[in-house]
Amino acid sequence: MEGVQCHRSHWVRLKHCRRISSCGSAYVCEMSNGDAVPVSRRRYALVREWLNRASRPT
């Protein structure tokens, strides 16, 4: 998978997502260009697992 829908109105590509961080009670995906894309609470576990799998060496 090359990307994932992290929020109702946002889709991110794996190679550009650096990490997920919390911003108060919300989560954001920090992108390679410095943008912060929201991650819904509903999709947080999916995005976190997706990033963990992508960061493991093959």
C-alpha cells in the first residue's frame, strides 16, 4: 500500500509521512514538507500500524 486515508478529507502517501504526534487530544501526521495533516481518532490505530510496518526493514 502506498498511502492511507488518515482523515475524512485527507489521504497521505507513505514516503512523505514522517511521524504521528499528538496535539492536545488530536493527532497529526507530520509530512516531509512540514505540513501537519489531521489523523482522525477512528483511523489513528490503522495509520500507526501502517507507519510501523513501513519503518521495519525488509
